[in-house]
Amino acid sequence: VERYRMAQIFRWLYKFGVKSFDEMTDIPADLRPRLKTKFHITHLALLDSRSSAIDGTTKYLFKLEDASTIETVFLPEPRRATICLSSQVGCKFSCSCCASAPFGFVRNLKASEILDEVLSVREKNPSAAITNLVFMGIGEPFDNYDNVMKAIRIFNDEDAFNIGARRLTISTCGIIPGIKKLSQEGLQVELSVSLHSADDQARSKIVPINKRYPLKELIAACREYTEKTDRIITFEYVLIKGVNSSKEDALRMVSLLKGIKCKVNTI
């Protein structure tokens, strides 16, 4: 297929979200059957959805083509609309504050499946202009690095979703190799790190991967990231009474993050 035809197909798939080659009206009629024999346009099946009567936040349960399931969340606001994306079927990192931890890990999502999450939610909310995407759903994005980055580059492409890089956020539980790789990508995406404690012992109970990537190493990697990219990191902090919510915990956090270009989001 000629390069300009490929560009046409690309736009049909991601800018317009068509589900069949027959809908690609500027593709020659004799080419469409050939495309059908060689390629398959994936799609997600909606199993369930639940919406908030207060703010319209909607959680979708989607079935993938192998019958695995994932959740995707749509968060409408007056001036923006955000989709919270899953990056894996299940998760292997067992963070105690995460609702998906008990279900274990099944597999990585393909880049096409991540893209399908946005296509599916966009189709179900045609009046909303999708402005922000956050990888904060099921799974650890840096454990599926290559597929997440493939999807991000298409989300950012002006001939596809055309979502600005600074409106794309990757959240990690603290996978240091992923943080280091992202710093080399040359993309202005946002980075969010699930911190939850400034004490190694307490954090290891909340985020078990801390035993492999302890705070000293994690904070050093985050500091290096901000210096290389000149980007601000958001540190997520779930307040748990009796675990990490004391005045002493707050002072430890201030000391730990001193000098880092960052902000802390308490939940």
C-alpha cells in the first residue's frame, strides 16, 4: 500500500474511529477487500458501565477479544474531559491501596487495545472533547513500557487523536528503569509516582516493589528525571490513618522531597 494510502487509513482509524474498511470512503473500492483479507480492526465489547449521578464520572467494563476484561474510566469536567486508562490485564505489583491488586496479573495490553479504550469511550461520549489521558487504571504502565509508548505517540499525533503530550500522564508505583527510559524519550508527558510514605518500612507494606527499588534509589531517579527533562513530577500520597498520616510523616515527606521539582497530591 502506498504511503499516502497508509496515512489515509491511519486518519480513518484514529481521527474518525471507523470500525470497518468499508467506511473509508476515499480508499479505492478494489483495495478495501484486499485490506480485509490481510488486516483486522480490533474493538472492545462493553460488558457494563456505571455512572455517578453527581458528576457524570463513568466506569466502563470492557471485554477484549480474548475474553479478558479491563476497566476504563471517563471523568467529565466543565473545561476538560479525562480518560483513565488501563495498561495491563491485572497487575503483578500488589499495592495494598489498589483495588486491582487481589486479581493478579494476566497479560500486557497491546498498543491497539490501549488505543481502543479511548476510541470506545470517545464513541460513547460524542459531545465531549477528550482533552486528557492518564495511565492510572489497571496495571503498571512501566511494566508494559513499549506498548504504552506506542499508544502515547499515536495519542499525540496530529493526524490521530492530537492530544498534547503535557495532557498525557503516566503513573508508576516506582519502576526506576521506566523512569530512566522515559527521561530519554524527548516527550513532554507528565510523570506521576505513587509514593504513599517517606519511610521505607511503611512504604514496603503499601507498595511492595519498594523492597526492590527503595526510597533512596527511587528519589535519586526522580531527581535525575526532573534535571534531565525540566519537568515537574507529581507524587501521589494516599493518606491512611495510623499508617502514614501523622505530622511526623509529613515532615519526613518534606525532607525527602526537598530540592526536587515536584508537587504532592494527597488522596
